[in-house]
Amino acid sequence: MSGRTTPFHSVRYAMRLLETVAVHPDGLREDELARRTGLPAVQLAQLLRVLDRDGYIRRLDDGGYAAGEALLKLGAGGESRRRVRLEKLQQTLDALRDEVGAAVYLGQYRDGELEVPHTSAAPSLPGVNEWVAFKSAAHATAIGKCLLSQLDHEGRQDHLSRHKAARLTSRTITDARVLLSTLDRQPATVPVLDIQEYAVGTLCAAVPLTAGASVGCLALSLPIGQAHRLRMAAEALNRQAAPALLSLTL
């Protein structure tokens, strides 16, 4: 997606496109989809590629687009729908891992606690050693700070009152006032970074991933020897966040 288009807006466009395709089983050509959805040509073309790749739509022999197998399965009930969502989410995270060249994590903040329910790593792209439980280290991780930055001031204070900011490395911020001030200044469109605050030798970055009232993020980790790649990888993660948000939303 364009760097100027947030993941949330990209998902709104994707939902509009899928709703249009779903009610036309015989398919619609790209120019007709553009007319019916009102989507800009460049963004429509990008969405068609992503949704076709992920199986939500399929290209017909005549050049039109119709509902794909993944979209049709999502119309099924309960457990089947949940299984498809999880499969698509894991496929999306695996693709992101390969795209950014780093282990990738999905973080969520639910019921007052930080969770990392999904990860994607590989032997050549190993994940972070969770030597301190992530839920107790929100103050020191890119995932945690990204999630906390999406809460209001009271929500942040509540979390820090229940999880004391322990010093994990010499770079860890343990002063609650300093941490809260840092979170207040964090721009919503800029990746949150962790430069050896959680673990010596490890760098992380996280970008917001929100749908409605939910609070989530995507993150990546790199060894210190690849510090030169951190910002570029974080920007790529941000650009590619829409498919992951779509998998969570559908």
C-alpha cells in the first residue's frame, strides 16, 4: 500500500471491495469494480493483487474478479470460520516475515493485559528469547510500548501500577513519569523502537494495528548486528500491515 495510506484505511477499502465482489457471483471487471467502489485506480490494483494472492478473490478467465475460496469459507459457521481466519492470519504473518527479513509478532491488549498470540519465525530468522514474560515487560518492548501508546492516560497508568517497570538492561526505562511522557510524544504514524531495552543484542520495532475498539500491533525483531536494517524493515512492516489487519477484521 502507499506509505500515505494507513492500514486501517486500506482495510476499509478492502472491505468495500469484498462486499462488492460478494454480491456479484459472475464477477466484475476491474473498471466496473472501480466505478462501483469508488476506489482510486492505484489502490484498487494493489488490493486486487493482495486479495487474489490471499485467496479472498479469484481472477476469472475473462479478466473479471469473483469471490475466492477463502471469502466463501468465511461465510460458513463458527469453527470453520475461525479456522480459516487463523490460517489466513498465519499465512499473512509468514509472508510478512519473508518480506521484511525478520521474525514477526502480533501483539494485542485485551482485558488489561498484553498478549502475543501469534508469531512467525524461522531457523534463519529466529524470534526473541522470552526470558521475561512479555506481559510483564510492556515498558521495555516495542510491542508493549506500541500497545500502551494506544491506551488513554488512565489506561497506561493502570497497567504500570499492576506491572512495575523492572530494569531488564541498562537501557530500560524504569521511571514511570519518563515512560508516560515518552508514550505521550509517540506519533501514531511512526514505528515504536526498542533498542536493547528488553534484551541485550536485540532490536525490535512495532506499528499499530487497530480495528474498531481493539488495540493491537505488528512487531519485528532483529539482532544488533543488523541495526542498519531496523528502520527500513519497520517501514516495510507498516506498509504491509493491511493484510494482517484484514485477517483480524473478517
